[in-house]
Amino acid sequence: MARTNSDSGLDVTGLPIGVVARDLGLSQDLLRKWEARYGFPEPGRNAHGERVYPQAQVDRLRLIKRLLDAGLRPAHVVPQGDAALRALINEQAPPSLPAEDGPIEPMFDLLREHDVPALEARLQAELLRGGLEAFVRDVAIPMTEAVGRAWSQGELDVFEEHIYTEAIGRLLRNGIAEVSHARGRPRVVLTTLPDERHGLGLLFVAAMLSQRGARCLSLGTEMPIPEIARVVRVMHADIVGLSFSSVYPHRLIGATLRELRGQLGEGPEIWAGGGGVANLQHSVRLRGVRLFTSIDDAQVALTRWSEVQAQG
Amino acid sequence: MARTNSDSGLDVTGLPIGVVARDLGLSQDLLRKWEARYGFPEPGRNAHGERVYPQAQVDRLRLIKRLLDAGLRPAHVVPQGDAALRALINEQAPPSLPAEDGPIEPMFDLLREHDVPALEARLQAELLRGGLEAFVRDVAIPMTEAVGRAWSQGELDVFEEHIYTEAIGRLLRNGIAEVSHARGRPRVVLTTLPDERHGLGLLFVAAMLSQRGARCLSLGTEMPIPEIARVVRVMHADIVGLSFSSVYPHRLIGATLRELRGQLGEGPEIWAGGGGVANLQHSVRLRGVRLFTSIDDAQVALTRWSEVQAQG
DNA sequence: ACTTCACTTTGTCCAGGACAGATGCAGACC
DNA sequence: GGTCTGCATCTGTCCTGGACAAAGTGAAGT
């Protein structure tokens, strides 16, 4: 005599729209519009007529979000079934796995075994072995990419990603603190704009630049634009470094960078990087903003900055 | 022949509703409802008929938000003018200023002068002088409260608060790493729920408990409830420590804690603390959840936990 | 190739309404 | 006095259905 939810005419197992929107990083309005325009998602309703999203639909939405972040268009993606979505993802992903004999693989295993002390020790050892710059290039960045990929494919839990972020963040901050000069040049302010919560990229850049004599001030994430302008003024910064992950809405990058450019005045340079910038249409050309697609670009730019300063 | 915005019949200087809502931590729906119910805010409209909030109204909304976070009711607060709001805030605030001869005052000055290296050095010295536990109780917590108070009164910029957070966070994480035992008991998982981005409190607790032999795993902020349950299961944690700042919506604390309690099963304890818990109505009694109003409660609870374990 | 321009797509905002859960208060009861 | 109970009010979130600007697309013209 089992009585399931579907027997009652109501699908009451699932998550409310507010939770789904927050977890996916989409607005409630947008979820409703997709439902009206593309027929998906198609949540059940609770006794009060409110949308209730089954877990399966939330999972599919996560795949959709990932493809949209990679630059595909909603009409091509949102109506697709699970199989088609996975096929699209396989097309997208360059299957550049980390070398099996490299340092990434064993650390990844430690993370999956949740052996936090061992993971931290291993990372620390790698840092000491090759120095900060090599550590960032050969360990931190590939490992972060591997973790991100594994997470988005459901092979890694959210908490495992958090464990990694905590560990690598602590190491990098300490590394930066050790090599940082109190009076170096240029002075670089590093942060992200509102709605961008991923700050690891900033640490990579801060490590690279600090190692080479720049004086980096890391402000963490989600700094309002007027506030960035104020810091730059107060601290007499030469450069503002911004990071955009691929989750950051593409359409906003151009507009917000222009806004910041306007508020900063002529002097300070703006350097922007991260996955969101790499996905950007090249049509977005911004005067007075340098776009980086790789961490090496930042080093090149730093060298050039120093040369120009020496000449001027 | 100056032509101001008001001449044109449109008030076009200000922020759109989306930005205001995000910056204040309020929903767009709520801003519109306040406007309809209480007559405030009363934004201008741009050429397209969209709300445009002048800076002055955003500032007043910030005062309002602060009073609501302290537990006042919207009908008493939202319609008030600036003067009345400031009066209410003065009633609220216990003017417990830091002792002038204590360690807080000079560090606060360093922060206001943006002398980051000196601030970090000073904090480091305090940590070495008295040890981790005294540092947390006598320096980190009072300083954090002072910074928060100064920020909410507009005496400190957002970026100055971020600078402080970065500095104190790095010190605490290192301190925790140094005293942490790989095999201590109890095992504590520390995190915050979604929508709660303030994680400093977790570091305070982690420092206290690690110092006394517990094994703390700090997962950072905004961990979904099912994910917390998974960590606890995988890591065989004895205790889940949660932090709620006063910004976290009070109404949600009870419901989410009950939800977590249900998903955790019988074994693990739940400890919750932070400004949000302190403001909570005592009517919210939760079985199987321990509420802390002070950092000392955590220490007491740890001692008691160890006793019970020894007996059992 | 490279602009121009009309057309389509897409995310956000709007109005006004409904309602559940919390909060506060008056009165009953111990 | 203290505590409970029921009721009215308050308050945040969700609903529908519509409008529109900015970004993206593609075809035609230079």
C-alpha cells in the first residue's frame, strides 16, 4: 500500500526555487523564464503551488550551467536531455589529463582519501623543492584545474574542493608573505568584483609578481568598484589586478571594466585574467585594460611595466 | 545654463535595484515591498521606468539593515528618517570601547593608516607574546568587533576591513596548523551554511579547540547541508561547528539547524555560535543543538564532551 | 575582409496579488 | 507572578504575465 508522491497529484520531493537559484548561481526570474521558453526545468508544485525542483533536474541544470559558462547559447543547451548535454561536454573538454608521473596525481589521491595532513605536507614539500614560482606554475595551477574539472564532473565533492582550497590558500599566502617586499614596485592591488567569489587566481598572480619584486596587496573577493577606486587612490597603486572565473557572467565583464576604468582616472593600469576572460569574445576590446589568458602574460606584462618605468 | 537631472523630470543618478539588493544583502522583492508598504526607499526612475536608488537612500538602507539585524522590526525602522535611525542605533550600541591602553587601539591606528606590514608584524608579536588562546580572546575577537563596529558606522572602508580579515585570517590559520594534532579528539568539522559568508568566527573556534587537543577541519564558508552531512559521515566527525553572523536571516537559523539535525542522524553533536545566535529568541530551543553566546562556551563544552567520553 | 543594419535571443525589471510562518498581544489559567 | 493559548497582524518570498535593452547573429552592401 505504498503511497508515492505522484499518487497524490503533487510532486513534493525537491528543492524550492530560492535554494536552487542560489546553489546554481542563477536568478529565480531566469529559472522561470527558461521554464516558459524552453520547457525546462519543469518542476513539480507543492501544496501551495510553489515550484519544487527534483534533484535530477537540479543536476541537469548544473550541466547546463557549465556549458553556458563555456560560452554556448541557452537555446542550444537548455532544452537538451542529459545524454545530449554529456555529449556536448565531451566535445568541450580538452581531455588534457595531468601526467601520471607528475606531482599532481598522488596529491589528488590524497585529497580523495581526505588525508588532509598528508596533502598539506606534500604541497609544502613541493613548494620547498622548486620555489614559489615553479610551485604556482607546475603544481598549484594544474592541481586547481584538475580539482575544478573533477568537481564539475561530479567526481569530487564540494567539501573536498573546500579542503583543497583551504590548504593551497594557506600555503600561497605564507609564500607570498615571505617573499614580499615592503617597498617594491609596482604596487599591485588584487581583488575580484562583486559576484565573483573565486579568489585563488589572485593568489597565483600575487605569488608570481611578489616573487619578482612587486608589492602586492591582496584584498580578497567581491570588492565594489568605487571601493577599488578608493584603495588605488589611497595606496598609490600602479596596477589593479582582477580575476574573473568562468562562472562570472560574461556580459558584465566589459561593462564593469569600463566602469572601473572610468572611476580610476588615467594613471593606474588594469590587468584582468582568469577563465572568464579567456572565454571572452575578442570583440571586447577595452582601452586601458590588459587582458591575460595565461599566468605567463602577467609576468611578461610585469617585465614590460618595469622597462617602461625605467625609460620614462 | 546648467541642466540638472531633476530638471529633466527623471532622477538618473544612483544605483539600479539589482546592485543595491546585492550590496545590502536584501532581495529585490523586499526593496519593492518596503517601498509599497512603508514609503521608503523611494527611488527615482530612469528613462526606462526602472528604479534608481540615490546614494543617500542606500546609506539610509544600510542603517536600517543594521537595526533589523539587531532584532528590531521593519515597521518600527524602515519608515524612520536618518536622525531617528541614528538615535535608535545609539540606544542599541553598548558603547564598550576598547581600553585605550590595550593592544587594540594601536593596531586599529595602523589599519587606518594602511600600514599593512606593520599591522601584520604587530599582530604576529601579540600572538607570540601570549600564545594562541590568549591571542584569540584578548586580541583577535575584540579587534574584529572593533573593526565590525567601525565599518558599520562608516568609519572604516570596506577595503580596510578586507585588509584586516586577510591579515588575521592568515595568522590564525598558521597558528591552528601549528598546534593541530593529527589524531586528536574530538574531531570537529567547522563551516557555515549557504548565504553566510563570514568565516572568521570559525577560525576563532578552531584555534581555541585545536589548542586544547581537538582535531579541527575547517571547510570555509557556505557549505550546503547535505554536503555537511556527507563530510561528517566520511570523516567520522564528532561535532559540527557552525557560525552565524548577525547578518544571517534569523528566521532561517531554526529551520536549517533542524534540517541539518535530521540529516546527521543521532551521533554527531551540533554546536552553533556567532552574533546571529546571540540575537536569537530564546524561544528557539532545539533538541540536539548546542547554542553558544560566547567563545568561552565552546571551551566549556569541549571540556564537558571529553568528560562524557571518558565516562562512557 | 569589414561595416551596417535589421532581426532574434536573453536576462532583468516591473506591477500587483497571494499566502505561510513569525511575531506580538490579550486573556485564561496555574 | 509566570506561562500557555488563540487570534490578528506583520513580513518575506513566491506567483503570473508582460516589457524592453543589450548582446549576439546573419545577410547585404562596400
